[in-house]
Amino acid sequence: MTKRAYNFNAGPAALPLAVLERAQAQFVDFKETGMSIMEMSHRGKVYEEVHHEASSRLLGLLGNPKGYKVLFLQGGATTQFAMIPMNLLSEGKTAGYVKTGSWANKAIKEAKLLGSTFIAASSEEDKYMSIPDVSKLSLPENTAYLHLTSNETIEGTQFRQFPDTGGVPLIADMSSDILCRPFDLNQFGLVYAGAQKNLGPSGVTVVIAREELLQNSPAHLPTYFRYDTHAENDSLYNTPPSFGIYMVNEVLKWIEEQGALAGIEAKNQTKADLLYGTIDQSGGFYRGCANPKDRSIMNVTFRLGSEELEKQFIKQSEAEGFVGLKGHRSVGGLRASIYNAVPYESVKALTDFMADFQKQHG
Ligand code: PMP
């Protein structure tokens, strides 16, 4: 049997073994075509079937809400930071941003280059260790949209509830928690995510949006950057990242097999409870970074008593087969990313390692 690492990478990240094995079995000869899916035309029937299946499967997992469309794009979530204001922030309007940490700030930076913005809520004063209260936001009448980051991958915080924005479209960067739990797509005008955490390999970006937001791109925008280009052409205007989209479809099948989003959420909660439990019951040896009520069930950030000890933790964990536990270079500390595809066994092995490490160094 293949030896798999205990993979806690933040992204690209662990994929379900069952998906990798299925892809391996189909790699050289996809559906008796004598070709890999990577080798065939994106205009052919065989690929197109996979392409459309991926998009309908995704909407299916979200309960098939009326009036939404899926786009498969390239350029990562980072390109969406710019495409959103390019397409949706017109002259005379302003865009609201919830400032929750590193990724929200990157989205804000791009929007500022393109138009008028305001900070609708912020947890900066709290060093981004919490999610601000968004239950009573006051949005100016000319607000084009409100943007939030549902899960801050670096700080390890996550929204539990989303604001009611009335008629203002709510937009969410769900890169690091999409499909980790059920959510009501009807609350959102547009959500987007790079695939490389919960959906598949890097190279595909998923946008799911209300159709009316995909229809009115300003005339001056170059073709690829227009949402209407991709909406009108079912994400086949130019060559799509076909292998990545095939992998997304396989990951979505796997999610269905896990009991869909409710099943996935239960598994994610069990893993997060085990890991946060180990941190909280360590008598202060391990300290969780995020405010407990805003903790992410995807990215668990924690610290040890000294940077020296953290270095030791990383070194020793690597020697025992754990990968990706170093915190982001901008904040330091430790981070375990426990996305959908990270098996319970990996988290159990990590908590056993943490207990042993505490015995040795506590
Ligand atoms: N937003 C969030 C929340 C992320 O975690 C990331 C990637 N770590 C990005 C945006 C940027 O994504 P990409 O690298 O796909 O552009």
C-alpha cells in the first residue's frame, strides 16, 4: 500500500486518496478514448460532459438554488480580487469590505486600485484574531456589494453566520472553506474559491454567482476579465483548465459519497474538536491563536511557549511524517490545515504526537 504523509498543508493541500486512485485508474485512457483527459479537445463531447457535470454537481450539492451559475476560471482567487471590482464596482458606487485578516486585506488592496471602497467592519484592533460583529452593518445607499472572507486561512478564523445585506449583493471569498459545511447560497450574490484546498488541484478557480451579476460587465473590460464572457460561453470561451475541472468533478463525487455537505461538516467538526480539545486541555502548553468562538474548523492556528520550542516541534513532527505544520511566514507559530480531505486518522496521529511532545518538553 502507498504510504501517505500526514498532510496538513494549507494549499495546495491533501486530496482524498479515493479520488487520486480513481484519477490514476483513468489517467492514461479516459473512458476508452485511448487518451488522457488532458490530451483531448475541450470542444469534444467527452470533455464537455465532464465540464457540465462538474458544474451541475456543484450546484446540486448547494441544493440547486434558482438563478445561479458556476464559472470555472484561471488566475486563482487572487484574480477574483480584481475581477469582482472590475465587473461589479461601477462609477459612483462604493464597495464595502469586511477586514478580517491577510486575505481580506489582499482583496481590499485590489479593489482600491479600481474604485471607491469602505471598511464595513474590521477586527484589525484585535490583531485579526476574531471575526467582527456584522449583524448591524450600515451600508451606504450606493454600495455595489459587500465582500467578506469566510475563512481567514492564515489567522485561522471563520465566519459562523453571514450578514443580511438586504438588496446589496454579498460576496464571499470561500477559498479555504468552500463546501466544508452546508450554507445557503441564496444569501450570496457571488462566492469564489481557488480549488486547491477543498475542491481539487490548483489551477482552477470556481465562481458561483447569481446570473444577473454576470451579465453587465462594463464595455471597456478586456474579454477574459469579463464575467459575461464566461457566463455566455459556459466557461468554454477559451481553453479551460480541463484536467483540474475533471478533478473537481471527482472531488465533488467524493463529497456526495461522504454524505454531502452535512456529512462533511460532521466529520470536519469531529476533527476540529479533537485538535482544539488537545490544545485547550494542554494546561497552556499549546495556545490557540483565534478567539474560541471564531475559530476555523479548517485552519487551526496555535503557539507554543517560545519560538525555540515551535522550531523544535516542527523539526520533530517532520521527522515523524507530519507535513505543513509551520504557520504562515507572515505570522509565525503553528498551523494545521484540516480541510475536507484530511482524514481523521491524520488528526488523531497529530494529537498523539502533540501529547508526546508535551510529555517530553512540558
Ligand atoms: N483567499 C484565501 C482565503 C486564500 O486562502 C488564498 C490562498 N491561500 C487566496 C485567497 C489566494 O488564492 P490563489 O493563490 O488561488 O490566488
